[in-house]
Amino acid sequence: MRKHLGWIARLLIAAAGVGYILYTLDWTSRVELPDDSLLAVSQADAEWVTLTEPLESRPGLAVDEGRVRRATLETGDPDLPRFKPSFLVIVREANKPLLLGGLAVFAPAFVIGAMRWWVLMRARGIEISFARTYRLTMAGLFFNLCMPGTTGGDVMKAFYAARGTNQRADAVVSIAIDRICGLVGLVLVVGCIGLLSLDDPLIRKLTISMWAGLAGLMLVAGVYASKTVRAGLRPGKLVGRVPGAGLLRKLDALVAAYRHHLGALAVAIGLSMPLQLALALSMAMAGYALGLGLPLAFLLGAIPIVFVLWSLPVSGPLGLGPLDIVAVQLILAGGEATAQQVVIMFVAFRLYTVAVGLSGSAALVGTGAPSTRMVKDDAEAPGSQAPSQ
């Protein structure tokens, strides 16, 4: 029963996201008058807009038998009517090479993601080839298409990575650490790009928030991993005898053990930055292909925040859900964009995910188990050592 309720909840969340997208899109073109009233359009092309209702000529706007030159409706003059193209017109007139370019930038990001996870697993003694790690990464992307948020595929990655190895807990923990490194890389991208546009109030606020959040995260991580602090707190006793206490103590020790692999963590965070930048750039390219007029610096700073919203498990598959409303408003805060353009940009990015993620179904074939080797840790990580296979 709980399983069925879970699936129903996921479907409702996804339906909310789809419903919001469909509600935001304009399926028919309109001409908006200065008084905010709308006139219906029967036909629109790159040069002319044909109206179904009469419109009088005025200075700067010549009406010829119900037709108006489109260029005169796109001057940005608030005293003149403005053309509001439909979803279909925007898609039809999109810059196709730029859209494909966005996909070309999007796809290789998962090679970087696989390399990041591979580095973290190897640091903990999990002997796995990069090719197999890439297959597992693509399989996880495939499962993200039908599971809530953009973290659902991590469950399947953990299953396949742990299968057949004596370091199952290490394999699972490596995925959590991989996510954390990705988050730190994302924050660094937003923080560094924001430093270039501090004159923008919104970007300045985002930048300060990102650097403050990163400082807090580093402080917490330092305290958590400190041998002195842990010896005083004794996390094992704090867990007590709650159900699953043994597993919790083991996972805690394995997470803390990454303090012995600072080089691997630094490499993983370093890889996260070009990964996040590539994903943000691919979405920005989709937006520009659809006529978005926002500065690139703003998009590269704001889009990663959208990724964070989509990753939350309250979203449905591909991030569909109520948080789309917040994501759209975040992009609109930059000005020079319509809600429809932003939504279509999100749709294009999700289509990138579908196109690349469907190839992950083929990656499910041959996802055999990795082997393990001995990893030397301190006595704080009981059970973290495994014999070689």
C-alpha cells in the first residue's frame, strides 16, 4: 500500500509540474496593446503578422489590410503594440544550430561526472574501471527520468556499484560524497561567476549567499572530520541503540574516513566546476536559441540554483513539480525575458536530459560488479577494510 501511495504522490507531483508548464505556455499568438488588451493573430511569419481584429495605424505602426510588419511590433516601445508569439512559433523560429550546440555541450558533462565518482571510489579501494563507472553513471541518469527529483538514479547506482563487492557501504558512501562534491562545485561556480557581476543586486545577493553557505559547509565538514572533535563527541555512543545503530556507526566512520583522501576530494570538487558550468551553459544556449535576452553572466549564476531546486526530492521526474514556479521566477528576476521563454528553455533542457538519458538504458547491460582491494584506515573505521578479490 505504501509503495502505491508513493507512486501516486510522484505522479501527482509530476502532474503539477506538467500542468504548470502547460498553463504557462501560450498556444496561440497575440498582439498586446498598450492598455494590456490582446488581439488575436491568424498567421505570423518572420516578416508579417496578420490580425483577425481591426487595428488602426498610428505613428510608427502601419497597418496594411489587417497585416502589420512584425519588426514594428518588436521595437520594445511601450506606446506601440507588442507581438507575443505562441509556443509553436517560438519553437519553429528557434535557432536550430544553437539548440543542437546546447545538446553537444550537455552530453559530455556526464563523462566528467563519471570521472569524479571514479576518483572517489578508487580512493576507497573499490577497483572499478572508468568504462564501468561511466555505464553506471548513465544508468543512473536513465532512472532519473522516472524517479522523483534528480537524485533518484543514485539509488540504482548504489545498487549496481555495491553488487558483488565486500565494500558495499563504501560504494554507497562514495555516491553521497560525490553529491556533496558536486554541490560544492556548483556553489563555487555561482560564487566565482557572481564576482564578475556584483553591480547587479540579484547576482550580488546570490554571490554573497553562495560564499557564506560554502564557508558554513566547510566549517561543518572540518568539525565533523576533526579527529579531536570526534574523539570527544564519540559519534558511536551518540547513536546509542537506535534501530540500525551498527550500520549508522559504520557509515559515519566511512564518511569521516574521506579526510584521509583530501587529494581525491580536491580533484572531485575541481571536476565538479566544469561539469556544472557545462550544464548551465547548455541551458543558456537553449535559452538564447529561443530568443532569451538575459546576460550570460546572470544565466550562469542563476541556472545552477535551478539545478538545486530540481534536485530536491519534492520534485517529480526531471525536476517537474511546484518548484518550477520558483525556478521560473528566479530567471525572470533578471529581466529581458518572458515566462514562456523561460519555461521553453527548461523544456529544451529536459529534452536534452531525455535524449542523453535514454542512452542510459543500454548502459544497464554489462553493469557487472567491481572488485575491491585493501584500504588502510585508522581504527575509527571498523569494517572499512576488505580483502582483495
